[in-house]
Amino acid sequence: MRSSSSHSEVSREKVTMQSPVCLIDNDVDGKLCVKESALQILQKIEQPVVVVAVVGLYRTGKSYLMNRLAGKQTGFELGSTVESKTKGIWMWCLPHPTKEGTTLVLLDTEGLGDVDKGDSKHDTKIFCLAVLLSSTLVLNSQGTIDNKAIEELQYVTELTEYIKVKSSDDEDDTEFVKFFPSFIWVVRDFTLEHKIKGKSVTEDQYLEFALKLKQGNSRPVKEFNLPRECIRNYFPSRKCFTFPFPTASEKVSRLESLDSADLSSEFLEVTDRFCKYIFDKSEMKKLKDGYTVTGRVFGQLVKTYVDTISSGQVPFLENAVLTVSVIENESAVKEGLQVYQSGMEKLKDSFPLELSDVCAEHQRLSRMVTQTFMKRSFKDSEGTYTKCLEEEMNKLFDGYLHQNEEASKKRCENLLTTLSAPMTEKLKKGFYAVAGGYVLFSQDLEDIVKKYKTQANKGVKAEDTLEEFLKQKSVDSNAILQADKKLTEKEKKIMEEREKAVLLAQEMNTKEQKQRQLEEKMEAERQSNEERMRQMKKKMDEEMRLQREEAERGMDSKLREQAALLEKGFKEKADRTTKEIEDFKRKNKEAEKKSDKLFKKVIENMNKRHAETVNLMMRQHNEQMKTIMSMQRPSSDSSALLLCLLLGGLSGGSGSGSSSCSRPCC
């Protein structure tokens, strides 16, 4: 037996394994189980995978072909005795030799028909897993494709017992062709001539001849036709390669150690053709509705199928897809939020910022988040995870807005504390408790406000904090004003009115700033929603395209089979196939309509959530506007005094007893 340890170079994008590892093994109870170490390798593969699995009777040279596909002389262990060497299913992940950005996953399966096995259904389970997991299935046999060889392939007739498309279907195998892998029959040690009735034929024509059906309805005829019909109906395409003896019989046991010079040129030629065909024609592994499988998703698929089969249940293709979609969609939400948090944490280092700057970064990150989510998510047919992502991202956005406000408030408070420090010291020493002290206090306050206004990077709470500061200082100002013996009662009343006007004006400034910020948030939400909708529609169009391609692939296979039946005179079977095709079309149309309906519902819900958010903001906007409009605006004289306060000084004219500014107000 091989050791399960393996040296591999792993990166997030691709995996290069130096040797195979066991993917599926038998536990102590004889049940199939997945090796955690293999799943960890798959978890790191973000690339799409082309999965090639080989099945066949034990000791038929399966492992040699897989080593050649890996471009290695050794790797998967070859058996040279009557004992089966490969146990369970072994895996080898390599960069695809001809498809950039794709990983080739080779699966070498345990030899079928090993007399040492106790479980009579074990071989069928291994065969089913190879079918479920691969995008190309290679059947390896020896000698010829005769009736005995096909009868030994009884596993294909048992697929309906172990695989279902939907949980609602009893025994509907007509849709297998949409999801099953392409089929390649490799015949080893082939010694016959490629001739049928004296006429030369190709390898593929030889396979079609071997799969030819018999006329009649007797039990022997039905038994003869059954495995052939399964192969013809289940797999979307089929191909054949016939390999001659590789070398002299006494050297076969050392096949993996032989140089090319020791192997027959005909054998090497077929081997090269076989490898080229696999590399060029094998498609990426896809799930139902055409979703492309990455290494990470493939690992989840392996675990789902093995756990289901080991528990004695029948794996449903649709249920497996839903199980994987839940895992992937939850991870897609998590990954998207990580992108958002990472970006906003970097932005947080620059807090406080103006709201427009925070919103701009929020929109940029929202686009990235949506792209990240869309890339990984699938089968989010009701928009559940899309909604979750939106809600969680909005919560994070609100949190960062609050942090930005707190940072702004802190900076503004610190700034005002620093600027007003001399005033605070003067208040402690009673500097303003003299005749004319109010003018001195007003001049100092004016200087603080002016310097504060000129400071940059105060952020979104600049006006709020200044309003609060002026309210606090109005207490000191009023006390100094009332104690100032230099001012008459009339002048004091004028000064009181001026201060009220200042506070009112600042309050209006604060509310107007909040209005502008709310408008900025509304615009950010509008643009973010437009981008989400654009990407969602793009994703939906892509999913519909894949769904149609999957249906067309299955339809093409059925039409080819129908034509072949008609050509061979099997009118009754061709008529039955015609009914299957009509049913197939109907189901595809229903599936497409259902998907379209669900997609429209998702878009409708997204628009509804956006409208609710905007309506809430609009209500807040209107309420703030009403408050601003209802506020008593300063009289023209008061407005002029306020302008004097901010531009000319609180002390304007008060020293001379005049009620007007001594400096120009405009």
C-alpha cells in the first residue's frame, strides 16, 4: 500500500502535488470516508478544475494511463500481481498542461471486481462516485469490447439506484445526460483488426458497433440492450481508444520503469493521442445549471456525496448542489464583508474625513464587495444571501460613519480646547471681571471662532461641536455681560439679542450641514444600488446562459441518439426518444421560466429595499427641512450683527454705546 503522505507546493491560486494522495478511503467499519488531508489541498484551489476519473476491472493498467496524463513515469502505483493495488480513490492535482488558469484533477479508482472485497455493492459505490465527481470518465478494459465486457459493466445499469436528479423523481434518468461526464472507453491489449464485416472502421465506429442494440422485446434482448442503452443515453458524448500490447509480455510487470525505446511505437502513438484528446476535449467540471466547479467546491462536493452514500442514502444531484451552494454563499458573504472591512479599516486611519470622502470609498468598496460576492455565490435564487450582504455591509457602513463622527467630534473638541486655553486661564484669574470685560471676552471669543474656522480636516461634526462650544461659552458670556458696569442696560439687552442671534445662526448652520450630509448619503445609496443592480443582472444573465447551454448539451445528445435509432430501424425506440425529447424540452422551459421568475423577484426585492432606505432618508430630510424652516430667523439688524461677530468682532460699537458696528458689515 502507498503511504498517504505527499509533498505538495500549495498556493491560493493553484496546487502542484509531487505525488498522489488518498482522497476517499474505507474507515474501520468498511464505510467510505473522505481524507481530511486531501480536502485541505482542494480547499486551497481557487481555479476551475477538469476532473478525469478512470474506472475498470482491477489489474487492467488504469494507473499507467493516469501517470501519463500527469506527465510522470511513476505516481499512481501499478499492480503487477493478482492483488489490486489502488484502494478507494486517489487524487493528483496538477496545473492543466494546455488550459491556463485551470487545475487538472486525476482520480485513480479502486479496481472493480476484486474478489477480496466483502461488500458486494462497494464496486457500484466507487463507480457512482467516479461518475458523480468527474467531468470525463475513462473506462479501462482489456482485450475487446464484446458482450462479456459489457455484461461486466453492470454498474452502469445500477446508476439509477444510486443517483437521482431530484428528490421528487422516482426513477427519472432522462436528465442524466445533462449532468453526467463525457465517456471514454479505453481497450488495452487490443489485438483485433479495426474491421467489421471486412470493412475498415475507426475506433469510435468500433465502439458504436459494440453498443449496437438488438431488435425485439424478449427478456434476453432486453438484458442485452440494457447496459448499452444506459451508456448511450446517460453520457453526453463517447469516445474510444484501442491500445495494442505495450511491450513483450515478460516486461509488462515493469511497465512504469521501461524507457520509451522498450515500448512499441504503436502503443506510444495511441497513448499520445489519448493524452492529447483528454487535454484538449475534457471540459471543466460543472454542477447543475452549469456552475463551474473550483477545487474548493469540488472538495465540498466530494464530502457531500461520500457522506450521503456512506449513510445509506441516495445522493440527489439537486440536493448536493443546494448543500454546496449554502456553504459557498455563506462564504461569499463572509469574503465580501472581509473585503469591505479591510478597505474601511485602512480608511479609518485617515479619520476624521468629510462625509463625501467616506461615501466615495464606501461606493468603491461596495463595487468590489459585490464583484467578490457574485464571483463566488451561486443558486442564491431567492436573493437571501444578497440581502444578507447588503444589510451587513450597511451596518458596517453606519458603524464607520459613527466612528468618523466620533473622530471628528474628538478632533474639534481638542482643537477648541487648545484654542480656548488662554481664555480658560483668563476666566480663572478673573481677567474679564472688570468694567469693559465683556468686550475683551467677545474679542477673544471672536478670535477663537476665526481660528477654528480656518482649521482644516475638522470633519463632519465641525458645526455641531462649534454650536455646543458656543452654548457653553454663552453661560460665561452672559455672566460677564451682566457684571460689566461699563455697559448700560440698553446695551446689555442689545448684546443679549446679538448672542441669541449668533447661537440661532450656528444652530441653523449645523442643521444645514446635516441636510447636506443626508443628501450625500442618499446619492451614495442611489449609486451603490445602481451598481448592485447592474452586477446582479449581469450575474443572472450569465446563469441563464449556462442553464441554456446545459440544456442544449443534453438536447444535442438526445437528438444524435434519436437519429442513430432511426438509422438502424429502431422506430419504436426512436418514438420513445421523441417523447423523451418533448418532455426534456418542456422541463427545460419550465426550469427557465422558474429561474426567470425568481430572478425578477430578486430584482424586485432589491428595488424594494432600496426604496425603503431612500424613503427613510427622505423622511429624515423633510423633517430636518421643516425644523429649519420653522426656526425664527434673525432680523436683518441681528443678521448684520452676526456678520459683524464672525467678520468684524463681537466688540463692534459696544464701547462707544452705539448699537451698530463700528466696522463695515459688508
